[in-house]
Amino acid sequence: MGLYGVMRSSVSGMNSQSSKLGTVSDNIINANTTGYKKAETEFKSVVTTQNTTSYNSGGVEALTSYDISTAGNIDYTTSVTDLAIDGSGFFVVSDSDGTPFLTRAGHFVPDSDGNLVNTAGYYLQGFDLTNGSPSVVANALTGLEKVNINQSQLEANATTEGSMSGNLPSNAAIEAAPLPSANDGTISNINYTAKTSLVSYDDVGNEVQMDVYFTKTGTDTWEVAVFNNADSTDGGFPYTASVTTAHGNTYANPMSTTTLNFNADGTFAATSPTEFSFHIPDHQPATEDATISIAGMTQLAADFGVDDPTVNGNAPQNVESVEINPDGTLYMVYEDGSRQPAYRIPIADVASEDNLAPMGGEVFTTTNESGDVQVGFPGDNGMGTLISSAIEGSNVDLAEELTNLIVAQRSFSADSKVFQTGSDLLSEVVNLAR
């Protein structure tokens, strides 16, 4: 059995070195592949039954593993949809059938439909923010969809919030009735202290001008009343008291009435509201109001003035570009420079990254050894952060792999010499019988 053992063990050695050469060659040719994780071949001896009078060669067995947890170098690019993860975790992607995978290959570009897809054909997954913050299942890849940045579509967004600051004159006279809140569609001699206007937007992007009246009703007390300018008479009172829109929605003027209370030093009293709300005509759903913060208002001995009035929402316009923040929020940037959050890109991780199962195209699936997937957002609970305009290269060290190539080649040659020696000795044994 000794000579056969020599040949058998040398064959196992050549097979093992062939595996080593295979992993080394794959590593070398993928040294410039985005997100590639190098394969490694280790060796384990195979031991046969031994005794003190003879030795039977066992051989060697090759074991392949993957260095998935080691990050490659981050290279910066000029494309905002190129993404890299600084730290632990993976992007969630899917194939054309919707099957989810994990990857670090973040070279994403929009396809003909605007879906972000990487060079291996896997689609980036994210949470749609159209209806607000997503509901995340921490241990499952559910609720995700393809991230789409179709820039040819027109977008209109209704106003839901805004703010204004400024001053209400403390030395203004207290106004007598009738006040703006008394509008019934017939009274024209309404008394008020000051007026300003805000442009807001309905669901389809129509501009809706809201007239806001501030009226001093007592010492340190003010009334705020909001009206739809479209229902005014020559830009003022009276306003149509009750209006039914073309879509069947009914609203009243004033659309909102709020009482403000100030302290003697001109700051808001603790019991005073610091915002007012109104419903934009034809804004859907009908229960959602636009809320305007006035926390920055004061009551001082100065003229009336409104500073920095702002509202969100916009008229129909094209998406000009996208921005992706380190927390994974993808914003649509419109022609006027305004931004609207569209998606939140999550990061998924497992307990043992090196035990993930590699698939083609630099994607991975979970195994029993890797543990279940954990889903979160960049920067949360130990997850890595997102870098836009960057990609992660392979984690292959070319110098190391070329050294491994030479070592494996020489080892293979040595194993072949052992096989040849065993073959020669076996031939001599066969010749003894002639």
C-alpha cells in the first residue's frame, strides 16, 4: 500500500494545488471588479490508520473560503449614483425576478426605465418615502422596491408645512368688531391690523394664494385668520363664506382662525399656539392640513413685518438631478433647486459575513452559518455609512496573489515529481516479476 499511497497522496496534492491555482487566478482576473471579494484556499491533511512498522500516505484536502468581511479600497467618481459603504453591511439588490441578494458592488446607473441597476444586472432596493417614513422589518427584506430616478417625469407636491417669522407691533391699536373671523361673505368693512400672503400648492401643483390677517384684539392678544385669495373681492373683504370645489370638496372662509397670546416682553405665552393650520382646497387626503410655524414671531414696539416665509411643495416641474445623503435618503432635486425625499436606501448585515454564500455577479445569500439578515439604515446600530459618488474596489492584493501563484505552481510541480517517482518505483516492482 506504500507505493499506491505515495501516488494517491501526490494526486490529492495536485488536485489541491489546482484548487489553489483556481482561486488565485480568479482573484487576479477580478482585481479590478467592483465589490469583488477574494477567494482563499486552505489545506487540511488527510490521515490514514498508522502503526509503528508501516506508514500509509493520507494526502491533503483543499478547503475554499471567501474573505467577504474585508473591505476593498474606496475610489471616488463623478456619478452620484455610485455608492460605497464605509463600514459593515451590504446593499440590498434583486434580480429581474425580484429575488433579493446582498452586495457591496455599488456602481449603479439608471436603466431605460430609470431603475438603478449595477453592472451585474442587479437592481438597488430601497424604501419608498412617498407616504412618509417606512415601516422596517429588522430581520427580513420586506417592503423594499426598486429605486427609480426617472428624470423625465413631471412632479408636483402639495404643501404640508411651512414657517414664517417677523414682528407684530405691540403699540398697535386694538381693533373693534367686525374682525376677519366674522366674514360671512357680505361684510366689507372688516377691521384688521396687518395682512400678508403665502403661496401654497395643491396636489397637482396649482398655486393657491392664502391671505393671512393679523388682528390685535386685546392687550398682548392677536387673532390670525386665513382666507383663500381666489375667493376675495378685489383682493380683500368680503370673501365667499362657503365654497364647493370642482371636486366636490367644501370649505369655509376663514379657513383657519387662531388666537395668539404674548408675554409682556414680546415672547409667546406658554399657553399660546405657535402655529396655525389650514386645508388647501382639493388637497388630498381631505384630513391632511398644511401647518405653518410662527414660533419666530415677536410682539415688540416696531413695525409689522414678515421675514423668510417658506412653504414646501412645488408646481409641476422636471426632476433635474438626485442627491444621496450619508443616511441613505435619496432626494429628487427639481428645476427650482427644491428637494423632495423619494427613497431611503437601507443596509443589511449578518452576524458572520465570511459565511455568506457567494453567487455570480458579486452578490451573496445567507446561510445557516452566516446567520439571519439584519436590516437598518446607514449609521444606525453599527451599520456602515453611505458614500455617494464612490465605489468599493475588490479586496485583492495583486502582489500577494502573484506570490501565491508562484508558490502553488511550484507545489504542483513538486507533487507531480512525487507522482512520477511513485510511478517509476511501481514499474520496477512490476519488472521484478518478469
